[in-house]
Amino acid sequence: MAYTVIVDTDKCVGCGECVDICPVSVYEMTDGKCDVVAAEECLGCESCTGVCEHDAIVIEEV
């Protein structure tokens, strides 16, 4: 399965929790915000959405 990973940079506060919890390194911090760098690696586990207290991340099945 493939997933689309969307980060709302207006909501992202740059805490880095998503970067730390992602098991396949979908995210990196860029200029103090979460940046999707490997969306094709996303497993759809939604660990990142679970730790994001600001609801800045959306994972959608393609």
C-alpha cells in the first residue's frame, strides 16, 4: 500500500517528535519544521499522528 504524508507547516511547532518516532525515517527537521523527505517509505502506522499534539500531520491511503 502507498500513503500520502501531509505536514501542515502552519500547525507544526518543530518539536521533532514525529522525526524521533517514525520507524522508517519519513521525516527530517528543516528550518525548524517537520519536512517529509521519504513519503514512499511510509508504512501507514500513524505513530507520527499519535505524537503530534498539534494535529499537523495527515496520513492518507492512496
